Amino acid sequence: MAKTQLNVRVDEGTARAARERALARGMSVNRYIEELVRQDTGEVGHTFVEAAADFMKQYETVFTDEFGVDRAPGAEGAREGRR
């Protein structure tokens, strides 16, 4: 994958924090910033939401048995005709 160089200006405190965080994670500042941008653009977030949705689908009957139909995930939207 080709790389593109970006030059950014940040205050010294932000630069110091980036260096410290990258060092603590054993990576370069470059890689640290790349990962932050990826997280912010939702790659990690989408994976989490998909996993949570799969979990809820897989255990929907358990929640229904435990809490009843009115308190099951998605019940409120279903009662109001929205799903």
C-alpha cells in the first residue's frame, strides 16, 4: 500500500502526549496516528456494533425468557410499529 506524507502542526503538549502514548504501546508516532484515524473513521466501531448485534440476535430468547416480551431488545420499536 502506498503511503502519503501528511504534515500537521500541534501544540507541544499534544505532541508530547502522542509520543508518550506511542512509546507506551510500542509503536511509532506515525503508526499511532494511523490507528487513531482508523478508529475514528469507524473500522473498529463497525466491528463492535456488528458483534453486539450478533450477540443480541443469538441471545434474544434468553433476554425474552428473563425479562419478558415487553422488555426484550427491540420490543419498544416493535410496539410502536417501528423496527
